[in-house]
Amino acid sequence: MAKKKILIIDDEIELCQLLQDLFKEARYDAFFATDSVEGLAIVRERSPMVIILDYAMPIIDGIEVLTEVKKFMPEVVVIMLTGRGSEEVAVEVMKRGASDYICKPFSAKKLLERVDANIRSHFSRLIWRNGKYSYPIETDEILRRYEFVRGIYATPGADINKMSRLFGFSRHDFYVFDRRMKKFGVYGLFGKSHIGLQKELGGKVRLEHKKVLQPGQQPGEGKITKAKRYTLKNLINPNDRIQVKLEMMRAAATNGKPHIGQICNKFGFTRELFYLTYRRFEKYGVLGLIPKLKGRMLKKWKK
């Protein structure tokens, strides 16, 4: 599974190493810089999703680093560390684009909670959710991959590099995921670990190369032109039952006042089947949308 990238910029190397270990243990891809110039270079090179930035940095202070980062990566989550907990400092860093700030000294638990909260907020801005129906994009790796690819297809003239930074992937990841979705549908977004977990849940995954027609396309028609390639109608495959279920869950979660009857009619599901599908999705994420093998009991699986 891809790990969320987090960069620590602080001139205290002991603190950097401590935080790096902390975040690696929490399943982040963590790295650090002990001066501002190096930190800015790493931001450009590795495009982290989150930056933990010390306010009082030598040579170039934290405010200047924050301002510079936001010029070319406005979407990045920046959490400022400061030894000065005044209201003026808080106002200043938030005005410059910081997502949050935390005063030294702080506990590891508190910092992790703030980072997790800001990541949830980050994904909430990408995918608006009504709170009634779950859509766990910040915790479900397959769902995050799907929304990454979907976001590029759904956004006219999408900047793949920017979208990659928003979702914590690389440009190369997009081409890999896109190619695999064309071959296998949503199954193509599964990694080996996902397939192994799905077997534990009593489901069966078949990665078979099948040529699937796009909506409205007739056998023998030519390939999709480059100009029309990245449009949502070329991504949504009505023959992929997993994607249909996923789009149904998305419709319920991203509507302010979801009308389940209308959603069921649109996707060809009964209410009973919708709620059965939703309960599995809520519990297991995208893995729960794979049909169970007959005669197999569903085993409990903790994320």
C-alpha cells in the first residue's frame, strides 16, 4: 500500500529523528530536513502531503518557508511547530496558509491526532460527504486510488501532477492505476495484500484481461481519441459490477439529502440490496463490495 508522505523541517536533528520514527511507526513515509534550503528542495523533489515545519528556523524562518511552499504547492497540509504560543503567532501562520499549529513541548499522541485530523479534513475538501453514509477515502487505500484516477477523468484539463500531490501519489502511479483499470476494472487497483485480505473475507478476485466496451460503443469501433480520453464517461464502466456498487456508495455519501429510492433505481438495485451492500462497504471498504464465495462464512477483519 502507498504510504502518505510527511516531511519534517526542524533544525533540531534529535527531534527530527524522533518524529521520523514516530510517523514511520504510524505507517507514514517520513523524512526530514534540518535547514530551510534543504527542506524547500525536498518539497519540490518529493511532493509530501504533509509538512511539519518549525516556526523558528535559522537563515530562512518558518514563515518564509511556508510562504514559498504555498506558492507552488498550495494544496499541501502544513502544521507549524512553535515555542511561542501567542495568539499573534497563530493568526500569522494561519493567514499565510498553515492548516494548523502546535506549541512546543507537545506529546507524540497529540501531534499524531492533529496530523490525522488535518488529513481527514484534506480529503473532506476533495470529496464532500454528508456524514450519514460512510465513504472512507482517508483510510481505504483502494478507494483513494479510485478517487485519484476518477478525479483526473472528472476534471476537464486536470493537472496530473497537482492531482497526484492532492491524493499522495505520483504521476507514474496514475498511469499504472489507469492502465490496470482498463484491463481489470476496479480489481486492477488491488495489490497483493488486498487480494490476500479479500480471500480471508470469503470473496474471490479474478484478474482476467477482458476487452470491455465503453458505454454506447459498438464492437469493432475505433479506439478512444486522445482528446476524449480523460472524460468521466470513459472511466465509468456499467459492466464492472464492483465499480457500479462503488459509484452507488459514492452517490449516497456525496449527496446532501440522498434519496435512496432514486439511487437504487439509477443503479438497478433494490433497497434491501443497497443496505446490504452499504453495510459491507461501511465495515470493509471496497473489499466488502466483492461477492462472497458460496458456502464461505465472512470472517472478521480489523483494518
